[in-house]
Amino acid sequence: MIKEIELKLLPGEAAIEQVIKQRAAEKCRLEVNEIKDIRVVRRSIDARGSQPFYLLKVEVYISEQFQPEPSIIKGLKPANGKKKAIIVGAGWVVISQHWN
């Protein structure tokens, strides 16, 4: 099961994976050893007050490991330069530079 949660951490805490995992376990009301994997989806800074905070949006993998999606680059063939590409809608700047 995957849960998506937001964490508010101090700058020193946001760099340590074990602290992120501990805080995620507290927020999900789980034991740390129940969490199989954690993936940070978004990281932003809240600097409105005197103490800045990191706001992390994380995916918590509870009963399964994180499986990355397969790369689409592996299925592409290398370009050999035999065919030319035609770009439509490039704008006036590109066209004017091409003719000069």
C-alpha cells in the first residue's frame, strides 16, 4: 500500500533519511520497520517565519518496495542523421534566423 503524506521538517532533519522515515511512521501511525521504502516526491521551503522549514511530500510504501518505472530511453533507437526533422510552429525568431 502506498500513502502520500506531507511532512514539515527543520533543514537539518530534511537531509537525513532515517529522520524522514521516523516522522513518516509517526504521521502514518506505524512502526518504522513496517515501512519498506520512502520516496520524496516534492521538496519546498517555507521561510515565512523566523525559522525556515522544509515541506516534504513523500510516498510511503508500507507493504511493498518502490518499483521505478522502466525508462523509455531504452526503447529508442540511436539517430543516424539520414532523415531530417521538420519543426512546425517554431515561431518568427527561428524562421528569421534561418533566412539570414
